[in-house]
Amino acid sequence: MTPVSTSVLLKKVLSSESFRNSGRSSKLLRFIFERAATGDADGLKEYSLGAEALGRGPSFDPRVDSIVRVEVSRLRNRLEHYYATEGQEDPLRIVLPKGGYIPRWEAREASAGASTASMRPQLRRVWLASTAVAIAVLAAMWIWLSGGSARRGEEPLQVFDVRLLEGAQVGGGTVGTHVVLSPDGTRVVFVAWGTDGVSRLFTRRLSETEAVELPGTEGAQSPLFSPDAAWVAFISTRDRKLKKTPVTGGSPIDLATATDVLGASWGDNNEIIAKLDATPLLWKVPADGTAPTPLSHLRLPRDADPRMWMQVLPGSRSLIVTIARQRGFDAAEIAVLSLSDGSLKTLVRGGTFGRYVASGHLVYINQGTLYAVPFSIDRLELQGSPRPVLRGIDYNPLFGYAQFDFSRTGLLAYRRSASDGPFEIHWIERSRHERAVHRQGRYSWPRISPNGSTLALVRQESAGSSLWMESLSAAQSLPVTAGDEIVTSPVWAPDGKHLVFWSAGSGIMLAPADGTSKPRVLLRDNGVLAPWSFQPDGGRLAYQLRSREGAQFDLWTVPVEQSATGLQTGTPEPFLATPAIEVFPTFSPDGKWMAYLSNRSGAFELYARPFPNSGTGEIQLSRGGAMVFRWPVKADEIFYRTPNQKIMVLKVRTGAGKLDFSEPKLWSEVELADTGVFPNFEVTPDGRRVAALLKAGNEAAANVSHVTIAVNFSTELRRRLAVSER
């Protein structure tokens, strides 16, 4: 059987007797497929369908106008009638699930007149994802992979979702791009978490349904392909090495010591250019295993963020780099850096994760939107103005990396945004899940005041982020910052009268909880600081620090005392500094222990040790991975989030210099929203309730094992930018 593309099948549906004389159903069906194909499936809501697809306009109110529900019901009925009559032989059918408006293609079961055996070749050809995903491969992908006679430049854009690995958590808390495409576009490599809480690399051909683990890749992050698609390099958090391994399986080979994931790209001269530490220095790492050499002649800005997500351009004479400073990555610069003379030329201001695409475009991310602009690879110059081409791509605004990758053949793989919301705050108890208590927003870092009356939240804004205090008993909000800077990690002082938080470029800030005065600097910036907890008596503040010279986050404390002018700090003191990443230092309720996360084993786990630190007595509390945790001041339990967004709890008792704890248990079946490395829950001081971030609209959390594939996206770029320039 000759494969038939889904665009052809959609046209067949719309031209059928069932739809020919139904203007509204046809318009609605076209609208939802066009939105889904442009990556805006998350925007398919009742309001957008009524206001745009059905012509009700911006004043449309779905609470009083039921047109969407009526017309969607009619559309489902027409689809059922079509597939029972004219479309009963179609190999794929359109499904519009109840309770949602995002369409999908499903393989039809064999009809009574067709034997199961006769259907198998067809299903093998069109299926890419497992049947559990209920998404069939587009026939255009089959043609493209098999090198069919159709000219690729004439193929239409085709977009579909693929479940990479059944039951897997792809990416999760790992830093860097989670899913990468081979240059020839025939294979993906991705990072996935196991039940032991350790990340590993998996590979899968796009023409097959099974993913295969790459051995020896425990603790892997930030994979990247070799130009010939035979190898994949990655950063191992277990032994802090840049490694490469055969994409078909084999033993990894060490290439260089890498203290952090700060950017790397594999050039066509078989050399990797990498940022191996936090110093303003790039390294040339030969992929044949010979010794790395520093590129000391390259003068990189000393005030730039050490993360410089990069791409070596064809010819390996220059590279695209991201240069971020105090205002964060949405305000960063995309520049081209000459590897010969070190000259730096700014191309775009206001974006991150710049990439050159073989279609002749520079693409980058700003606030989750992919922008594109024609780019001359010979002159290293833009040839037009940037235009938005795809919304809703997952990215990290604090660290600058994004979840998309291109092949040289025009294929795009990306992950839909999950970590920036919109979210709702929901109350969860052990036995029940309550409704949302706050309006939708791009929230993170929830913190409940000591008396349980106020919730501090960070909101993502267009120019940065802002800190707000929200009353839990009344509909009242109080802004703490304006939203034109990067702020994170709010912490309440034990008396509930002050908030501390980190502001990029300033340091740890102090703000009165009543809003009577503006925030002021409490501890001057020396890199990236994140305050995390006060000692119960308020005498010390614990924070994590990655200094300007350092490579990893270490744990520090600073004395805090009350003076005539308010809270003041003394001399900071290190608590724990190792080659690993340690974060989230949290004092125990009696102030004599410190709990924290460390990735020393290759996965983040929860540990505790006595305070002050004597160098002995460390205890590992979690097994199978811990991402964020809370130790309520009036409870004998620690709550932590697993890589698969579930909350675990363990009993803890301290006293007489000892810490006793129970085996962790699942606290709730509710799956939290995926906020990446950012906190997505908070516990009330008494430990009875959890305020959790969930996807808005009572939707289930985004499926964590999927990637979206767009075939012929390079052709689509040329088409869209040509239209926009007219």
C-alpha cells in the first residue's frame, strides 16, 4: 500500500459528504489542525475556539455562550458518521478526545473485510510511536526517511508527537537540551531518568518504535551528536567528565574534565568547542581523545554568565554564542565569535540559545517563542528582521538552555513548554486534592509565611520576574519587585516580618512583609546566590552560592542579627564545598542539622549532616532521586519531590546528636506540574497541607516522555519569512 499523508486524509474528510455542507464543522476542524501544526496546541481552549474559529470575537464569554460545546459535539458526531461511511477504509482516523480540543491521528482497527495480516505491513509503515500514544506516523515522514521520489522542498510541514520511552521521565532535572537529533535526521538521543533516580542516555531510530539504552552513560546530561552521526558526546555528573560513546552502543571514552554543563558543540573538523568550567575560557577538545587545549586568545566578556550555549558553524572557524549578563537570558545577546582572532559580533539583542539552521536562518528563543531571521553564513550577517515562528517551546529562563534541535535535513525536534506554566496553586492533603486557590499564572518558588496566612510567589514577566505576596484568606496581592529584573528564591524570616530573596546583579535582598519600604541589599552579590532557610531562632541564614570564580553551587551560612536599622548580616562562612553540586540548604526544626541535595552519586539525593559541620556524620535520606524538598518547622517529616513529579515523605527525629529517619513513602498520587529545577510545592508549617503548582485548568501534567517532531520545518521557515517580508 502506498503511504498517504495526513494532509491528504484531512482534505478527504473536509471534502466528504459528511462535511461538504457544514461550514462551521469544517472551519472548526481546519482551525484546530492549523493551531496544532504550528505548535500552539496548548492554545486550543474554549475561548480561542469561540472568539477566533467561530467568529464570536474578543468579547466572547464561554460561561454564557455555549456555542463551542455545541459545535464541538456536532464535529465529533460528523467525524463518527464519516468514519462509519465514506472513511471506513481510511488507514488513520481523526480523534478529538472528550474534555479537550487537541486533535490526534489514530490507526484504525482492521475492518471486518480486511484481515489482520493484511493490515500489519501498513501499521508497521505508519506507526512511529507506540499504540499507547495513539499517534500515527505521518506518511510524509516515511517518504522522507526512505528517500522517496518526492522532492523534500515541496513537502508540506507535518507535526506530530512521539513517545520516546514508555513510562520514562525524559529530561526532568537535568541541565541542557534533553532530546537531540542526528545530523542526518534519522535518529534521536535523549536523556531519561530510571527508577533509581539516575539519568541515562537512550537512542532510537525515527523509523523504529523501540529505544535502546546506551551503556555507561549514568548521570548523563547535555548530549550532542558528532557530525557523522556515529558518536554522541555528553557530560557525566558522576565523574564530571566530557565523554563520547558510539551511538550504536559501546564503552564511553573520556575526553576532558568538565565541572559543569556550560555549553559545547561538535565541529565538522572533529573538534569539540566547550565551556568546561565557570572561568571566562573556552576549550578545544579533540574528539580523537588527545589532550584538550585552552583557547586563551579568545577574549570573552568577564561579566558574562558562564553558561554560553554555543554552536560551531560550518567550516569550524566561528561559533554562535549566547552572552547573558545581569538581566538574564531573555535579555541576552546572540553573537558570533571568531575562533581565529577572538572578535565578537552581536547579531541579536534579547534572546538565548542561538542556532544556525541549514536553510540559511539564525533561530533563537525569547520567552519560549522560537524566532528566525535569514542569516548569511559567508558574511556572518543577518539579512532581515527576526520573526516569531513557533510558540510554546520549553526553555529555562534562569540558565538559558532550550529544548529544541535541528537536523541538517530540515527536521525539528522540540519539547512543548511545561516549566513556565500557566499554573494554578492547589491545596493537597494526604487523602484528598482540593481546588485551585489562585488565578492562573507563570508561577514558581512558592513559600508560605510562618503563620500560614500569606504565600510568596515568583511570577515570570516579559522583562524578567517579579516577587509577590498573596493573601491566602482574601483576594489581595502585594508586589514586592517591579518585574524588570531576575528574582528567585524567596524565604520568610522566622518572625514573618521580612522576606529575603535573590536579585541578579544585586545579591540577597531584604523586604518588609508589610510593603512599607523598598527592598534593600542584605548580602552583596558575589555570583549566583539563592537564600534557602533561616535557623529557627533567626540567627543564621543558609544559602547556596556559585561564586564568579566557582564551578558548582556550594553551601554557606551567614549570621543575621537585629539592629536599629533592621536586619544585618555578619561574615559569611562556608558550610559544605565539594566538587559536586550541593543546593537547598535547610535547617532542621531544632537548628542542629542541615539537610540539602547533592549530585555526588550522579543523581540528586537528599542528605543531612550536623550543624555546625564537623566533617562527619552525613546521612543519605532518599533513594531513587530527590529534586526539591521541604522540612516544616513544626513537623517531624521531610517532604521531597521525585523526578516524576510525585511527593514523597519520610519521618525524621533529631536529638542527642542523632538523626533517625524512616523509609520514604509516597505522600500523594497527585502529579505536580513540571517546573524543571525550580520548586513547585510548599508545605504548611504544621506539615498537614501542601500548596502545589499544577497545570492550569485542572489539566493533567504534561506527558513527560514525549517530543514533538516537525518534518520539513526548514521549508516552513523559508515560506513564513518570505510571507512576512511581503
